[in-house]
Amino acid sequence: MRVLTAVTIGMGVLILVGTTVLLVTILHRASAPATTAAPLALTLHEPAGTAIDGVAAAGGRLAIALHGGGPDRVVLVDPHSGKVAGTIVLRP
């Protein structure tokens, strides 16, 4: 009978500790400021008639596929600085 009482008290303590940890974690995460990235304002100096064909992430950079206004090309942009890191011209 003493073993059953000890097990019951031990499980009650574990439930209280687990509930406390859960509540503290929820309150800590709720009070932390939300991390939102600032929108990227980017101007690509491309010829008239150029259109964006697609955008993809590529090794920490944005790869912007462009067509029209010359040969098809992919412009690599650093999203942190907003600067063009390079251009790849696609020739047939």
C-alpha cells in the first residue's frame, strides 16, 4: 500500500512539474517579439519589355528569371542588401 501511495504522489509531482514547464514555455514564446523580415524593395534596371518569368531561392540569394527585352537571363539578388550579385545570360 505504501508503494502505491508513493507512486501516486510521484506521478502527481511529475504532472505539476510538466504543467509548469508547459505554461512557462508558452508564456515565454508569447512574450518574445515576433521576427518578421522587412519587405525587399528592389529595382532592377532592365530594358523595356522585360518580364519576370519566375523567382526561386538559390543558396542564400534570390534567382529571378527574366525574359523579353533581350536574351533570357537569370538575375541573382542578395536579399539582405537588395543588390544584384550577378547575372546569368541564357543563350539558345
